[in-house]
Amino acid sequence: MAKLKLLGICTSARGRDSNTYYLMKKAFDALIDPDVEREIIVASELKLRPCDHHYSVDSKMCVHPCLITQIDKEDEMSKIYDGIISADIVIFSTPIYWGNHSQLMQLIIERLNSLENANSVHGTVVVKNKIGGLMILGHEDGYQHVAGGLMNFLSAMGVIFPPQAYAAWVGESDEDTRADKGRIEGDVAISDAFADLVGNAVGFARAILTCPDCGHKLNYEHRSKKKNYIDISKKT
């Protein structure tokens, strides 16, 4: 059976103390497949500079590797870039804040724009043949909105989503996230839903990335034309 690399990126500011990390770790541990290498990046443990928005000055200035990564040796965004590029499956987890994903998730999205821009502006497809998934937790409703926004960006970046590509849990409206821990740990249905997402993403990856009969590997890329109005032949 083909080897696969599964990468999780947890974007809760509370890191390993968060319910977001707890459910991701439990779901990864529940996967019974010795041919899947697993890694979770806890984004709150990295030094990540916010995007300088070079794109807003000139779209051609948004490059990969990101200019911040090239200039600032303390910036650790390269761990996320390299992790995504080397993985077969990438699952992001985020809490819900006021109906949206976390601030840390937004920072990462803005820094990942260099990967999308490599294709749409510079004509180089960096992200291809990657299966994606989402884990979303919070209080009050809003997980469908969060899922839609994230899938919109990540699909533009080149990620492929399977059917039922996200798992979500929404707690009571009292916003006491620490009180959630007991319920989450004690409710098998919650952890099963998140474990099912991981199994679904891995199963989808096995179905499309490598043919089990002939060994053919998916090698599909699409050159975006949505920014064809930008003349990349002109130097900045």
C-alpha cells in the first residue's frame, strides 16, 4: 500500500490546551493505518509574522518563497509551507470567533496567498494533488460559514476536497470553552465525527492519488487564468 503523509495544522491560540487540538490529536491517533505518517503543527507555537501585503503594492511582489520568509530569519512560516508541500493530506483546525475562523487561521491564510499567487500571477503551480479537510469548533452557530470561506481560499490554492470535507462541533451559547472539555471527552459521537473526517480524507487520497491496481499517480495541475490581466513580463 502506498505511503501517505497526513498533516494537521491547529490554529487555536490556546494551542495544545485547546479543544481544537484535543479533537485533532484524538482523531489522528484513532486512524488505523500504518502506512500514513502523521504530523500536527501547532501554529501558536511558531513565530509567524503577519503578512506585509506586498500584493496590495504590486501583485508580482507576492512570491514563493514569501518575501518575509526570505528576509526574516526568525519567521517560521516555512514550516507550514514545507509541511503543506510535502504532505498528501492537509487538515486545518480552527475555533469559531464571532462567526469566523481564528485570527491565527487568518494570518496563515494571508501568508499562504504566496502559494496561490505563484499560480495565478507567476504561472507556477506549487500546490497540487493535495487532499484537504477542516475541523471547526466553537460556540454559537457559524461553522458552515467558516467552512465555506476556508474551502474557497484553499481550493484556489490548489487543495482538493472530498465529499463531507469538514467536521464541526458547536457548544452552548455561554461561551465557556473550558467547560466543554468534559463533554467532548465523554461524548463518543463527537470524537467519532472528527475521526471519520480523517478516515474520509485518507480514504479519498488513496482512491485518487495512486491507483491501487496499476500504481499510476495523479499528476494534475491547473494554470489559473483569473488574473490574466496582470502582465508578468514587466519587472517591478
